[in-house]
Amino acid sequence: MAMSDMSRGRIIFYEDKNFQGRSYESSGDCADLSSYLSRCHSFRVEYGFFMIYDRPNFMGNQYFVRRGEFGDHMSMMGMSGGIRSCCQIPLYRGSYRMRIYERENFGGQMYEMMDDCEDIMDRYRMSDCMSCHVMDGHWMMYEQPYFRGRMMYMRPGQYRSFREMGYGGMRFRSMRRIMDMI
């Protein structure tokens, strides 16, 4: 398999549990799987790394997946309604840098991170994280300390308000560089 194939990734979605029913293969981002399948309740990741979402347009609960078969794992992932969208996480070999802010629109306390943080409360005495600016790398933010609970994938860019992104009820407590998950 060529390196260019590996950088694209490949994931196959199935309408029913245990790889039954119609299927759809993707080598990248898909904002709305309902364009291809009436529902999605199982999938295989042949290579690459993906985030899967329970709502269209990369919204809702999300889950990081890598190579493997997921025949009947939807309820365990908190996706009882199935998968509605996915995005590929590109391979990245550079430096990692992110600024986290206590308030929306980059307000309040600010801390710059270049490595994983198991608990922002312990490390920075920061009670909340409501916006961030990812300068380098790809990051995962978690609802609970020590990389547990619901998660949110962060590509390079500015994120002014987690609330406006649909994550108003979540408080992010830990952050991890995606390279540490691969």
C-alpha cells in the first residue's frame, strides 16, 4: 500500500449491526452519511484515523477510531442513533501548540500548552476552558480529567466559543495531542 493511500485513510460504513446491509466507503471527510445510507450502525476502519459523530456536519457526540472492526459498539460509544458524519484525522509529525482560555472570545486566564494536560484544574488552577486557539498539531479535549468522558477534536484554528459550537453543557478538563493516541 502506497504512503499516499495511508495518509488518506479508509473507513467502510454499514447500515446494520455486524457489517450487514448496504455499505458506503470513505477516504476522507463525510459531512452527512444520510446521503449514502439510510442509517449507520457498524463500520470498519481499514487504515487511518477518524472521528465519528452522531449528528451531521461533524456535530454532536464524537469518538476517535483507528484500525479495527466495530460491529456492535454504538451504544457503548454513546451513539444509539448511529453515525451521521465522520472526518479523517491527518497524519501530523510537527510540533504541538495550543492556547486555552478560561472564557469565551479568548478572555480570562490563558495558558499555552505544548504537551498533554491530565487536568487543567490541577496544573493551572483553571476552573473552566471556554475557548482555545490551536496553533500547531491536532488535539483532543476531554470532559473529565485523565482523558476520559466525552471528547472534542480540535484542528488548527481559532475556537471562540465552545457554547456556540454546541458544547455549552460540557466543561473541558484534560487535553491530549493526537500523536499520543496513535
